[in-house]
Amino acid sequence: MWLALTLLTACREDPGALRFDGDTPSNVLMVSIDTLRRDAVGHYNPAADDTPFLDGMLAEAFTLEDHRSCSNWTYGAVVCAMTGRSGPDVGFIPGSWDAREPVPESVGMLPGWLRGAGYRTALSSSNFYVGSTSGITRDFDHIFQEHEGRADGIVDNALRLHEDMVTLDSGTPWFLHAHFFDPHAGYDAPESYLGDLEGLAPSPVDVTDGALVQTLEDRWEELTPEDQALTLEHMRIRYAAEVRYLDDQLKRLFEDLDSRGALEDTLVVIWSDHGEQFGEHGAFDHGKTLYGEELAATAAFWSRDIVPGAWTGPSEHEDLAPTLMSALGLERPQEVIGAALGVDDSSGPRFAMRRNEFHLQSVDDSGDRLMYWWEDGRLALYDIEADPGEMNDLYDPSDPKVQALWALLKPRVEAAREFTEGDAPPVWPPEMP
């Protein structure tokens, strides 16, 4: 499981546009998962065996095989997924110091668009960035929020919200969004999932404490090599336990909805907001870098009558809302710039950004990734097809590939600067135009 991220494409034909072998579903179930590494999902990594239910679902789905998040933390990712636009395009780039500022009310989001199309809407969330903090609660009729709540509670309340919607508005289409905090740090799955820890010495670092995991790189060098290895082993075992627990709760959610007949006329969209690092690039947790461990994401669409297939072209969070709306036969708002996969051209570059005490932006195009650090003007280039672990920095300012990627990224930096007034300005690479 703990291998360099590689693109593992399902052995299915590219399906073209998302379509159905029957009537278009009326209802929508959205499942978003916090901090799920793509290589923790067996569909993408045959060495992983902690997601049997999810893997079975993906085998019957329209899966996105080369999907990227636009950000390495929840709030930034939510902005892209809910608006069909990136932060610079929206004109709102959340930063860690103003994280409680909501998306401006003038900015439309998916729940509001569906509500405007006649849908009853409900949210069961365990992260306030998928809720009141981001402002998306303004577009839901029914809301349950429990910050950092466990998956079983999110399932319980999602099922209750579904029952409330159906009882109050029988025959009205519904949109139910369940956001799961697991497997976010701290890694504290229920005891019944921790059998792999038997006989293992205690961890030198309490990895069930999210704050300690978040700042682990600050004290990493203080640990002996033996303690580093033991800490990593605990992290991996506990993270895998979280993933198994989550998979069981997803199974419970779907089985209960299925027993009600709720899945017969429902389109499911499932996605992860971002990944997680376990020291691959000198960092832990997430929100630190724009390497694949943090950007590679899971995304898929499923229904009883969907034509399954593997979308092998590039995709990103901005594409989720327009693809969903296109599949439902709904008109997309003009401001949406993401692609309806299989309908629009999605072959262009993909951008990502993190705004915090240091700003970081990247562009992916034609199998390469260029990263740019605002604080010192540093650039790095990776061939992410030949070097999926991004271990070999190929940056050379005279390389035409670097110059072409910088020509794509520089306007995005300038756009981001327009909406980050008061932040330290970017340091321009002296060797680049």
C-alpha cells in the first residue's frame, strides 16, 4: 500500500460521457471523504485491501482514473468542488488564518443550483469546512454538523435526514451530501479495527493526536531512526484501520438506503478532498505540499443503470459539479469553468494552490508538474509519469518545457495575488520572465 503513487487504470474501456442504460436518476447522493490517499483504495492500488466495499462499488461505476484536487486541504478543495471553479476564478482563496470566512454569498454553489432546480437538500458533515464555515449550509434545507465526528454518527444522521426529506416531500427529488472526517488525523479508529497493533511497542509519538501529527516534521529529527520507523509503523497501521472503519460505514449507509429502495433512482458521486503525507517529502499530515500524495484524489459516479467505465483523461475537482449537472440534464450556470467529462474538452492544464504562511502553486500538463513557492521564488519540475513519486527535480530554467509551464502558471499567480491582498507578495524567479 505504501508505494509511490502510480496511475493504475481499471481494465475497462473509456466510456465517453457519463450516461445511463435506462432513465436518468432523479436523486443525488454525494459522499465526500476527508484525507483519503488514493493509494489506500484498492481500485487504484491492487496492493491495498482495506476498501472492499468501495472497490466493489467502483467496479460498477464511472470512475475518474487520473483525478486531482485543486488544493491540499479541505476548504480549498470544497470551493472547487462546490463552485466548479478554482479559488482564483471564484475570487476567494481561503487561507489558514481566515479559515472561518465563508465563500461570498454572490458565488453560486452546487447545493444552491440543485435547490433552484427543485431539489430538497440535506447535509450530514463532520468538518465545518463542508458546512457553516464554507457557507454551503445556506443552500441546505436540513443540516447536521459534528466537527470531527466519527463516521457512524455521520451515517446515522444522513439516514435520518434522508427519512425527513422523503417524509416531508414525497416525490420531490433530493440531494443528500454526507461528508466523512475519517481517516483524518489523529488516527483513532475504534479498538476493534486495531488488531494489527498487537505486539507492537508503543508509538514514541501519540498519532491519535491530530495536532501532534500536524506538526510532526518540526520534531522529526529529534527522534532516533528506530523511533522514526516505529512512529511511521503506528501511523500506517492506524491510518489503514481508519480506512477499514470508513469502508464498513459506507457499506452500512448504502445497505440501509438500498433497503429503503432509495438507490433505485439515485446518482451517487463520491470523491475525496485531498490525500495525506507520511514523510514522503519531509512532511506529515496535509496542507504542506502539492506533491501527488496530497493532490491525487478518488472520484467516481455510480447508479443502478450507469454505463460503467474508466475515464482515463485528466480530471479535477472543478469538473465534478458540471459533470453531475450534465448527467442530470440540468443547465450549468455560466460562471462554471470545469468540464462536463466526455462532453467538454478537459485536456487542458490543471492548477493547484495552498494559501497559508507560505503560498504554493502548481500546474500539471502533459505528464509534468511545475511547483512554485511564493516565499523564495523557488521552482521545481517533475515528470510525474516517469517519476510518480516526484523524487527527481528536473528544473532547468533554460528547458523549453519549464518555460512553457511557467507561462501557464504565472497568470494564475498574478490572479491569486489579486485576491490575497495583505499577504506577502510572491518572489518572482529571477531566471524566469
